[in-house]
Amino acid sequence: MKTPVGLLALTLVAVPAFSQTLTAGDAFQKIKERYGNHPPANTVDTLKAGDPSTPVTGIATTFMDTMQVLQEAAKRGDNLIISHEPTFYNHPDDTTFFKDDAVYKDKLAFIKAHHMVVYRMHDEIHATQPDDFAVALVKKLGWTQYVTDKNAARPYHLVKIPQTTLGELVDYLEKKTGSKTMRVVGDPKLVVTGVGLLPGASGLEKQVIMLRRDDVQVLVAGEASEWETVIYANDAMAQGKPKALILLGHEVSEEPGMVEATPQIQALFPGVRVDNIQAGQAMWRP
């Protein structure tokens, strides 16, 4: 069940229940074990705020723990927050630059005032085989039957869809995802069957490698630097190559992954409420 609340859409996964014995630290350790517990060196899957010994009253999963997400979690009584993306505005959550910043201090104060504990779950869930976020995006788009790389080392990143045009594909993706800030590079009349999928911000090299493929006309990604993959796709188009780029928005492309992860986490903690609180898109198109 999903209910819009401002930028939020909420998904209730379990009946409310209170746990006096499960601590936030123990819960996160169990979640890590569910996803392999083999973090890479310098992993960002670490404690971001709060006391790990805090008893869990409820768990909230989210793409990103924005202020709106934290406020909604507090209303629901969820004090363990599992966020896929950073809490404090940069990938490693390095707060050195923000130590005297009013926005940072107010957010941290809110977390402390509501006895919340925030952990990040990014590296290990992306390391699943196949990547849960790629699977979730394919499912969201209704393309599961079109996956062509199920036997690849990193599957669910390639689909072959019924022939369409880039313009028609953009309309379809906008309807399926509700993206408010989708951006496109390419000829709307380009004939499309092969689509590469890279949710999130996979970076220049992975995105260009996907666009180089002969069986890919369009790369659908979360986001890309405007002076990197965006211009590469533009130059390919100007050279007459059948290539295009669609940027859904980072949140739009990865939020489904945290929605799908919620029942997986719920299964680890019978009797504990686990909610998915969707961050929604912060930006809007005038």
C-alpha cells in the first residue's frame, strides 16, 4: 500500500510491534549477513549516527534518509534507519566540512532527539548476484521477460524490447516511473530494441562500455555528469551512430531496489515493524 505524503510515498510491510531486546547494532549485523557480509575495503556500509546499543522500536528502509524521511520515521516510531545513500551529503559521509553547518547540525540533532540509529546499506547489496537494484528496476519497468543477459556475470543489465522509437520509449518510462526530471540525449525517431540498464550513478566508464555495445541503442541510467557520458552520447548521435541516453534520475532508478529489499529485511525480524519510506525526487521541473 503506497500513500503519497509530500515528497514521500510510504509502503507498510508489517504490523507494528515493539522489540525490547533487539539492538540497532545487532539488527544491522544480521542485515549484513543476509547480503553476504563481505564489504569491500573502505566500505560506506557503516554507522552514520546514533548509538548501536539502542533497542529497536521499528525499522525504516529508504533510498535516502532525507529530513522528510526521518520525520516520517519518527511519526511511525521507527528508530533504526537503513539508508541506501548518504545521510550527510557526500559518499563517505565525511562531516568535516559540515561540522559548523546549520543544516547538518539540525539534521543530526533531530536524529539524536528521536533516539535514531542510522546505518547505510550500499556496497554489499549492490554486490548481490544479480544486483538487486537492477532486478528491481527491470521488474518496475515490466521488462523481466525481455532480459537477455541472465547468464552473464552481472545479469539484468540488458533487455531486448519490442521495436519502438526513442520518443515512444521516453513516454513509456515516464509513465512507468513517474519521473519528474527525466532527461534525454538522442533522436526521438531512433529505432530501439536493445536497452542497457545501469541504475544509480555507475560512472563514465561503465556507461560508455554499455553504449559501445552493438546490441544497445539506448542506455537507461540514473544520472551522469553533464560533461561526461552526456556529451559522449551527444557526439555519438552527431556522428550518425544509433545511440541515445535516458537519465531517469538517481532516486527514480534505485528507489525500487529498496522497496524490494524491505520484505527481505522483514523476514529477518519476525514481529518487528519494517516500513519502506520512499524519499521521492527532491528536484522538480518548472
